[in-house]
Amino acid sequence: MIKNLNAILSSLKNFEIIGNVDILIKGIQFDSRKVESGFLFIALSGTDTDGHLFINQAIENGATAVVCSRTHNQTYKVPIIKVDDTSKALAEIVTEFYENPSQKLKLVGITGTNGKTTVATLLYLLFRRFGYHVGLISTVKNYINDTELETTHTTPDALTINRLLNKMVEAGCQYCFAEVSSHSVVQNRIYGLEFAGGIFTNLTHDHLDYHKTFAEYIKAKKMFFDNLPASAFAITNNDDKNGLVVLQNTKAKKNTYALRSIADFNAKIIESHFDGTLLSIENREMWSNLVGKFNAYNLLAVFAGAKLLGKETDEILTELSSLQAVHGRFDTIKSAGITAIVDYAHTPDALLNVLKTINEIRIEGQNVITVAGAGGNRDKTKRPLMAQIAADNSNKLILTSDNPRNEAPETIIEEMFAGLDILQRKKTLKITDRREAIRTACMLAVSGDIILVTGKGHETYQEINGIKTHFDDKEEIINQLGIGNFYNS
């Protein structure tokens, strides 16, 4: 794809040009190491490094023009475009370069603390079953129809997401369902995209290492809905205390869903088992393979989204009932009377939801053994709270490593352990090695017991001191319980 630079700058506002921009560019990049001959380099001021420090390197690698917010009084041998905010400029430029791909399909964003991956993935699977060409942008995997693509972020950067949307359009996709993280909103990763709809799941304690305050976290979620066009729909969880807050200033058509309160879309849980849930939606019963109240909310959000995208109730419920749980989300394994559950829960609310679901379903005499940790270089304030929740709702707790990243795993475990009282500590073990922790949980369990392993879910690696090594919670459980070839079945 080759474009005239002058033409793709037409969408920019308040910029200054130094040099001749009536030139052709064949690509855009903000990582100087990936710049090739004929590329436009955009210098981003990131959280870890500043792209302005690498302008000369980008030019040496072949950049024929540079977008930046400052030049430090240096002169360069290529045209310079000065802007106030390079992150917004990146979004505007790549949107123009790829000819506004978000306008050529129906893009629906899903945001909230918990449930984003499940809602986005179920919508993708549902509309594939309806026979549409569909794209998915999620924490676990990206998809263009049935082609699977690796992912590194919940919501990619503006360059990646526009490139991905363009590929979806070229593949004939009519819909794309995308997770929208709070980081992506404030970092302008989704700036300039046109959404056909937005779905809010819930808002609980998370990412305060980045947003600093809960008010700023709410503000980030709200910004997504504030920027939806009047032609879009906005769906919110009316049972969440911040559900209506995030829609306060949206121009989109407002819709609500709920299990407890009056809403545009309501559902009721009739029965709940480890094998699934019987729901009533719009006075029709539906069996789902997904387990728990939190998944009832997810299913209802999916139902509401599909309805507002023009599908009929009966066809939605028929297809929805056949969908399986998302990998790593209340992922259940059974062997010798033991039920093991792998879940991504890495926030206090998500952990509480999973444990409450288990305790609501289990019968007297069944013990709950929980293996839990907390990620390194992330919000430290939630660590003692998560340990308290796990201890309060389990018969035995094993604190272990999650992805310690650049922190000492023993320090993280001690910070979790510090949140426990004397009685809670008596039923808690500290085992730094995650494999050993899972092995211990499996050894302690007897027929009828439930093992919950939380925090990593779908992840197939463990990150320690910047190095990722293979580690799969589900694989470890299967090996310890001696299930043989179950994992690949």
C-alpha cells in the first residue's frame, strides 16, 4: 500500500510542516527498529520510552518523513510534521492510510473490568454461527473469520488495530467485536475509530497502578461511551453501580441489561450446576454450558448486543445455547470425582465471583482448594484483598507465583499473606513454585473436592525476570490428575 503523504495528512488538525510532504510513503511505524525505506516514522512519547530519542535511528533505517511533537532545535534531512499529540496523530494518520476500515464493517467495543473477553468471544462465535464473516480482537486471540492471529495486548495500538481492521475488510468481514481496555482509551489507541456499538460489563478494582485513582479508571471507561456517535448503541449493566454513570454523556442510544433490576433486557437464573446454567431470557428458557451468575450477565450482554444488531430472539437463544466456555474462563476438568477449575480471575471481584459460584453449586462435604497469586509490576493494593477473598471462600488456600515479572515472587506472596488474619493463615500454604502449588492442591483433594487455580487462565507461559517460559495451568492439572489425552480431546 503506497499513499501520498500530503493526502493522508488531510485529517490532521493544528500541525506544522517543515519540508516537502508531496511524497509517497509505503508504510507507517512508531518503532524505529521496524522502520523500512519509504516509511513515515511517528515519534510516540510512551510510558517506558520516548520515540523522539530515536528519530535519527528511524531516518537511518529509511524513514522519509517524521511526525513529532518537538525537534529540540535539531534539523533533519527529511520532512518533519510537528503536532501537539503524536498518539492522536498516529491514530488519525493510520485511519486515513488504511482508508477508514472501521467505517466499512460494524465494529462493536466491549469494555469493563471483567467479562470483556467472554462477551467479545461469544459475540464473535455467535455471528460466525449465523453465517457472517466476522473479526475478533481480544486478550486471548485475534481472529479474521476462522484464521487465528496471535495477540499481545487486550486492545492493540492504533497502527495494529487499523491494519487488522483493514485485513478484516479485505476478507469480507461484516462485523468485528473488540475488547476495549481502559489503557487503550487514554492512550488514544482507538481514537478515530467508528464504533457501531459499545457494551459495558462492570467496573471493579483494577489497574490502579496505571490510573492511580478509581475516579480516573471510571473516567477512562466513560470516555469510550462519550465518543460513540449518535448512530451507535450503548449497552450497560444496570445492576452495576457505575453502569449508568458511564453512559451519562453518550450520544448513542442507551440500553440496559440486568438480573436484579428493571432493564431493557432481563434474565433469571433457574438452575446452576458445574456443567452449566439454565436461564430464562425474555420468558424463554435456555441451557448454557457457561457456569455462574457472572456468566449469566455475560450471556445477557451478548443477547442484548445481538438483538440490537438485528437478530431475532429465538435464533439468538438457539445458537447461544450451543456455545462453549471461553478457554481459561471457568474452564472445568473432572477426574476421579475431583472437579478442577482454571480461571483468569486476577481482580478481587472476579475472584469473588468465581468462588461464590463454586460455593453456591457445591454440596456439603465438598472442600474448595484454591491456588492463587498476583501479577508482579501491577496494582499492589489488590494483593491482600485477593488473599482475604480466597481464604474466606475456600477450605484451603495455596498462595503461589502468578507472573512475577520483575518482582520477587516471595515478596508478592508475603504481601498477599499480610492481608490474612490468624484463622485465615492457619488454612493457607505458601508455595512459590506454581507447578508445585498445583501438584500440592491435587494431592490434597479427594473425591468430591473442587480445585480452583486462578490468575492465568488461557495463558500458556509464566513470565519471570522478563523471560517467558511455557506454563499452562490446565495442562499441569491434567498431568497431576493423570487424565492422559484429555487435554487434546
